[in-house]
Amino acid sequence: MSAAVSVAGLTMVYGDKRVLDGVDLEIPAGEIVALLGPNGAGKTTTMEILEGFRGRSAGTVEVLGEDPQTAGEHWRSRIGVVLQHWEDHANWRVGEFLGLLRDHYRPFGDCWDTAELLDVVGLESKKDSVVKVLSGGQRRRMDLAAGLMGHPELLFLDEPSNGLDPVSRRAFQELVAKLNRDLGITILMTTHDLHEAERLADRIVVLIGGRVHVEGTVAELNEETGAKAEVRWTEDGRRHVEFSTAPLELIDAVRARTGGEMTDLEVRRSSLEDTYLAMVARVHAGAAFSANEPEEEAR
Amino acid sequence: MTAATVFQNNLRNGLRRGAVETRIMLTTPGDLVMALGSLAIMVSVLTIAGNGTFEGSELDLGSMNFPSVLGATLVTGTVPMIAGKLAWSKASGELLRAKAIPRGLGSFLVGHTISVSVFALFTVVGMLLAGLLFFDGLVFSLGRLGILAGVTAISLVCLIPLGAVLGSLLSNPRHVGIVQLPLTVLIGISGIFYPLAAYPAWLQSFAEVFPVYWIGLGMRAAMLPEGMAAVELGGQWRLGQAFAVLAVWAAVTLLLAVPLLKRMARKESGAALKD
């Protein structure tokens, strides 16, 4: 599978502050990748370099086969951007706003019919509504529609469901998953909502201090960070709780010891949140934990 | 894609954007009240002032001041408005949106230029109609309307890039007042309230540097009886000089606006928006 995004040694320095310090990242076409990290980790800077919104100090970056810093308007038409904060075009009607965007994308190739796109994002009844009267969830759907207008091969989502109520958030996440599944759009998202990342992303990339500290699927991250599953069971009428990195082996051991007596068994695997918090805590404590870490940091 | 096609696309998308923005401005109660309210106030004040005359002149004060007020309206209706729109576009994410879509910045600039120009023309036409109705001392003819149209056109070409230059330097839409402050000073010394000839020589020279005086002079030349030229500096309208100074200002502000707007767009980012 070809790479939609390919980054090597990406470095960004502002004055004497090194915001990105040798980031390597590869996103195969068709994947959803979540970029996680504490505030100031370099997520937004990374996204903006990939979106072509800002330059870089060093490193090579290829997005859809081109360097965003020098790519032209045709490249721009192949990506979609949904930022966290938009308050623009508040007095426009939804339909006329998307119609204007359509006119921008049309010279570059295939783009959505406005009515069809509104149907896809569930705003078919809002075509004539003024943007400022949309609810938070509807506004995010419209922003998503704007990002999708040019049939992008790659979609950037910056904290896409930030500020949405749980129902709207769930609906928005289902829509994003559907777009990836049905249209094959590669998606790079940042989020502080770890449930959202766990639910949507094929792969997680954790940036801390301007470096990729760990990346992989949720299961790989759990394994790599030594996250423990919680195992609960009843034995001789008493509840037992143990935490283990190898829950199946623990269960086998208990069964062997009790002759198979192990009732009300519950296993809760470590969530991404548990793993992430443990990871950040260990980084702050100065512990090295990842095989992917640069040598000098692992020492 | 050829440069001509790119230009056509930018123009078409800009016109579409401008048409929607203009429709919104002309149907937004707040904008309309501001425009029509200030227009009504100015006409009322001039009508009341119209009872008096200036130093033996037969022309009533209302008619005498009307063209200058029209020039000032053009200044205050364009420079702070385009500056405010640009500043708000940074705060709202509109500028970043324009960056995020193909050829978005071209249509963004064309669209705002059109909407501000149309709104300014709407105000000018409104005032002209009031002038026709209420001020007998004004002189209207086809030739003079041509001069008026020419002065208005070159004023817009000069004022909109000036507003864009100032707007590109504003980091917050709440700072638009900073733009209005020097404009108020320039309007005060532009011969609107009192003929410039009566001011000290150094103040006359200072006022002549800026476009506000020349816009007012052009408006007066277009609408006042010939005899009123005697009140102006040098005792004549100096219309050619007015066009020349305004053309220089237009060229300078356009030259400044292009790199400053590029810089403004380059600096705009999602992180800046979050801040």
C-alpha cells in the first residue's frame, strides 16, 4: 500500500525552542491515524506542516507524493482540512457556502454535488439555513462537508469532536468511520479524546516533547508499554482482583490451582487512556520505555 | 492551467463571494442601521446648518458642506470596514479557510473588495439622493456627475488597499478603533468643517499629504458652484492634482497591500486561531 504521508527527521525550531525534534511518520493510504500527545507536544505544528500552512526547519515531508511547502493548488485540491475552530461565514446559508467551495474545487476535478454532500453529512434539511443558527454538532458536520467537497484523498481533522455533546460526538465519529470505510479516505486526526482515538484510529502515534515516542495499534501500544489487564473472579465465595500483562496465563494458572473453580470471571483490558496516562507519567518521571525511542534518550 | 484561466476563476469566485457578502450587508439590520442612521444624522445636521451662510457667500452652509461630508463618508465607509473585515477574517478562521481551499485567497480578496465597494457606493448614492432632495445649492449636470464618478472610483481604488494595509497589521478586530482615530484627525483637517485656506500654512501642507483632503476637494469640485473654488487653496479646484495625488496613493497602497496581505496569510495558522 502506498504512503499518503511520509515524514523523516521533521524538525521545527522557533528561536531557541525545538518544537519538533526529528519526527518520523508513515501513513499508508486508507488508514485512520490519531496523533496524540499532551499540550505543546507538537501535534498542531506537525499537522500544519503537513497541511502546507507553515514551513519547517529540517527534514523531508511528502504528502500525497509532494512537498506541502512547494506544492501547488492542484495538490491543495486533493486534501481536506477540518480545523478545531471555525466561526467563518456565519451569515451565509449552508448551501451557498458549500456552493462557493464547489466552484473552487471544480476546475481541479471531481467534486461533490452540494445536495448529495449535505445528505452524506446528514444536513440535507439545512441547505437554506444560516450557518450561525446551526447547533455545534451541525456546524462540525458542515465543516466536515467543507473538508470533503473536493473528494480529498487525505483529510486532516484537528480535534474534530471537541465541544460536542456525547450524542453529537458519537454521531460525528460514526460519520468519520463511514467516510473512511466507504470512500477510502486517509485520515490524520489529532484529539485529546482517547476514547475517540481508540474507537476510530487504525493506528495511534504519540508525540511527546516534539518526538514520536510510540506508535502502533492500541494492542501494540498496550504491549509495548506493559499495560496490565484487570482480571476479576470469584473463588471459594470471595472476589479476587489481579492486574496482569498476560491475563490468559493468569486465568489458566488460577484454574489449574482451583481445579477449574473460577466463577464470575471478568477481564478488562487496559484502555488506551490507561496506556496513554501511564506512558505520559513515565515520560515525566524520566523513564525510557519504548524500543522506538532514539538511542540517546533510551540511554 | 493558464494565467488567464486562473484570473477568470479568481474573478468568478470573487464575484460570487462578493455578491453574497453584499446581500448579507444590505440585509443585516445592524449594518443597515449604521449606514442609513449615520446618513440620516449627517443629512439632518446639514439641513439644520443650511439656514446659515459662510462669510457673505450666497451658498447655504448645508450645500457647502455636503460634498465634503460625502467624501468623509466614503473614507469612513471603506477604510475601517475593509480593515475590520480582514481583522475579523483572522479571528473567525475565514482567512485560514481561504488558505485551505484551492485559490481561496484570490477570491477572498476580490470578494471583500467588491462587497465593501458596493456598500460604499450604496451609501454614496443614498446621500446623493438626499442631496438632490434637500440642498438647492448643489450643482448637478452630466459632466459633473462624471467627475463625481471619477473621484469616487479613484477614491475607492486608493482607500480599499489602504484599509487592507491597515487591516493586515491588526491582530484583533477590536483594534479597528485604532484605524478610525487617525482618520478622524485627517477628516478634521481636510477642509470639511472649515476651508483649508483659513488654516495655518504648516497644517495645510500636512493635510495635502493625505488622500482625505483630495477626496473632499474632488467632491466639492463635482458638486459646488464654480465660484466656490475661490475658497479653496490657490483659488481653484486643482482637479488634475487631486486625481494625481489619489493615483499615487492608490499605487503606493496597492504596492504595500500585496506583500502585507501575503505576509498576513502566511502567518495565519490553526494555532494562531486557537490563541
